Amino acid sequence: MEICTIGGFNEVGKNMTAVKINEDVFIFDIGLYIPGIVELQEESFVEYASNLKKGIAKKNNSYPEQKLREFGAVPDDTILDKIGWKEKVRAIFISHAHLDHVGGVPYLIHRYPGIPVFATPFTIKVLEAILEGEKIKFNNPLKIVQSNSSYNIKGKSGNYTAEFVHTTHSTIDCAFVALHTPEGIFFYGLDLKFDNHPTIGPPPNYKRLSELGKKNVKALLLDALYSGVEKKPGSETIAKHLVQEAISKIKYSKKAIFATTFASHIERLNSIVEFGKKTNRQIVFLGRSMYKYVNAAIELKKCPFKKDVQLIKYRKQVESFLKKVEKDRDKYLVVCTGHQAEENSILDRIVRGDMPFKFAEGDNLIFASSVIPAPVNIAARDKMDNKLRRIGVRLQTDIHVHGHGSREDMRDIIRLLKPKNIIPAHGSLQQISPLIELSSELGYKFGESSHLTSNGKVLKL
């Protein structure tokens, strides 16, 4: 078993790994990376990257592959050409619908003509929406794999089974991918968060993880982003209570109420809607990002709040609606993008004065998110928050639990799977290397059974 760590081992984002068994290669995730973004979401790419886009966009507003490569926004998969693996790719597996895992597919898929892409239903829907939005033509079959099911793949050197094991994270339909090979199981453990009390869907499939631990897991590639943190992140049930508390404080307000969060976070949006209904206001979601993810969930009948919200997608419609909010501030609860103060997000355009609505003293804004700890995000949010507070807007911030597990979750998955080898992923060297020390606690030896690597390297097991 050979593992090429293509992207996501020097930074948080552009996750991509290839695994070779004899004459067969399998790709796991093809993600995007925009500097300063940790959990890349639709708004982070389309709206936050507007400055980048001004410099590189074609007339059709698409991102040319070469420019994305120059800016380091996609994984450098040309390593597969150099080592002779590219023509041996048999399948591409996508773990979930966040853009740091699926967002690079539209721009690199042409390099793998006819190769099937496997993912869960929500991830496929989001991928289809991105491809359609970017007007990208492709000839790759998109194969839907339900959580907790498998797909058999015939290779040149033998037969393989790709198993999608249900897990929890900050979007729906997330899965770990276990590739059963003649050399043992390669387990793709991105992204990791064990939430035993999710607000939508079941908890992780611990039973199957335990069963796999008895079947020779040769390698575990693991999300080690918070491997230096002991404190366990809260369940989404805790975030739900935080949202309830935040809305209850302002539900009798006669002023404007806005909320902002990740467009892909269907569970969080569901909580906002559930308690937002108690304000007796009309709940309206604004922008392309919200539309893309929520509509994907609606089409799959995985959106519990579809009858309770209005979706407004296009800019002119958004502007027209915001005129109504300006006039009748107490009639609407508005949910929009911009929680990281991303340039050109709806919230950013309102605060800059580019929209018909203007925040005024006494208005309310809930950030159902935390500030991503990168200098550009911290500076942008500080600037936005200070401006809003000077106006007299009531801000409620950090109404959030994050979507990545800490050391305790990592101990749990290692104990369940009993892998022969552990490979930290999903961050910079500084962020992921504490998993090596944690592994040593559990009996692994650095350089023998636990391995630090970086982008563009090949590990032979």
C-alpha cells in the first residue's frame, strides 16, 4: 500500500490523498484552499474570494485551473503524473460537502476522464450544483452511496470495496471512507467529530467502526486539526441551546433581527428556524450560498424547515427584499452569509452601505459561528463588529460549537479501529503533529507505525 499525500498536510484545506495498491489508484477528496479560511464553505469561495476573482476571472466568471494552481487554491495533483499514478486512477471518493473536500472537483475532474466519483446523496447534490453554477461540462459518472453502505469496484489488480461509514460533522450526510483492499483496509478519517447527540440524523456508527477494528485496518489517515486540544467540542445539541437562548433574548424586539452562519450547516440553520418561529416573524434566507446548500437538502427531503423559510437567491431580489426589511424591521428574521466578514458577502455589503437596508441603533445580529483563527478573519471581523457596535447594533457572537474533534475523539477512533499505521492530516505541521505524541500514548512508534508527512510525498507501508 502506497499513500500519496497531495494536499491538506501543510495547511487546512485543499484535502486530497491518493492510495495505490499494485496497479490501482484511488483518490480521496479534491478540496479547495483560500488562505485564511479554515472550514471552506460556499460563501468563503464565491464571496470571500472576490478580490482574487477580480485578478483572474474570465468573462464567464469562472476560475481557470491554471490560475487556481498559481494561487495555491487547488491541490497540486500533478505529482500523480510525475510518479506515474494518474493513468491508474480507478475511482474518486468524496467524504462530505464542505468545499475544502469537494470544491476542487469541478476544476480538476477533467484530468480523470470517465473516472467515477462516489459520495453520499447530499455531497453529490452540492457537487452537481457547483458544476452547474460554474457551467462545467464533465463525463464522469456521479455515483451515490448511501451512508453505511458499500460499493464494489473492479480494478486491474483485483477487486475492492469502498465502504461509507456514517459519522457526524458540521454538515449533513458525512461519511468516513473505508477502502477494503487485498493489503488491508485504508481508512479515510476526515473530518472527525464524534457527536453523540446530533440534532439531525443518528450519531456516528460506532458499531461498524468497532467491527472494522477486527478486520486489519492497515492505515488510518486522521483529521488531526485539534490534536493539540484536550477539551472536547460540544455537541450540536449544545449549539441548539445557545441559539435558543440568543433568540429568546430578543424575540420581543421591534427592531431588525439578522442571523449569520455557515450555509452548509443544515443542523444550525434548523435550530435558527425552530426558535426563530417563536418571534412570529417571516424567516428569509438570502444569497446563492444559502440557496445552494438548503435547496440541495430540500431536494433530498433532508431539510426539516423547508416550509418555514423563504429562499431568495439573486442579487436584485435580495436588494428588493431588503428594502422591505428597511421599512418593516419587525416583520422579518433574516439569515444570510458573512459571519467571517468575508468581502462581498451579503452582511459585508450591508455594513459597507451597498444595500438598501442599513443597520440602526437597537437592531440585532446573531453570529451562530466563531471567528476562524486566521489573521485575515480576525481583522475583518474586528473591523465589522466595531463598526456595528458604534452604530448601536446588539451583537451576540460565538453562538457556536466547532465541527472538529479533539484528542479524546482521536483516542476513541484509534481504539475502535486498531490501525497498524496512523497518519495525521487536515492542517499545518504544527497543528497535526501532536497526534504523533498522542499515538505514542497508545503504543505507536514514530517512523514505524505513526508517520508525519507533507504535501507531495509518498509513504510506502
